[in-house]
Amino acid sequence: MRGNMRIIPEAEPIESDWLIFGSDDMHQICREHGLLNLIYVGFATNMCLLFKPGALHEMSRAGYRCVVLRDCTTAVENADSWGDLGQTKTSVDWFEIHALAYTATSADFVRGRDHHCWRLS
């Protein structure tokens, strides 16, 4: 942690959590546990979910099945796009068009529907 920055108590890792600091950690944990499916949610869809270590570009190219929950992520928006989440929609479309990720809604994911409810272009 940097300086006085802390993780909020509700999100603090517990002893059994995996802490991943980069791509090597991500690949090692996935190999050790036989993980092939990775679910992505979060902020900065158009940056962090795309090109950061362990993100879609790298992991999909490494053979993992990546899924982005469309309604659980938001891009960095600008004055022209914030009202309709234009950057978010464009990012999710881009993931599908370039076959980096399947996408689903959180409701479909929670219901555990089969792969036909997920889209991949």
C-alpha cells in the first residue's frame, strides 16, 4: 500500500484469498487450480480490463475463456459519453468483435444459464 492508502474493510483480503500482483501470479494460480474460465468486472473497462497484466488481451490470447459481465463494469467516460455510458458500451462491443471475451449480464451469470445466453462475435 502507498502511504496512507488502505483497502476498505469490506474488501480487505482474508487469509484464503489469492493475491495477484501481476501476470506471472495470475498464470501460476490458474495452472495450479486448473482454472480456464475468468470472470471480469470492475472500473476502467477501456483501460484496466483490456491491457493491464492479467487482463483480457493477455489472458484470452493465453487460451483462457474470458467473460465480462456487461452490467458490472464501467469505462472511463468523458463529457460526451457519461450520460449513455458510450465508452462502456463501445468497450464491451470491442471485446466481442475482437473475440477477447464472452459477455453476459450479471443476472444471466447468477442464474447459471448455459453458454447460449452469452455473446461472442
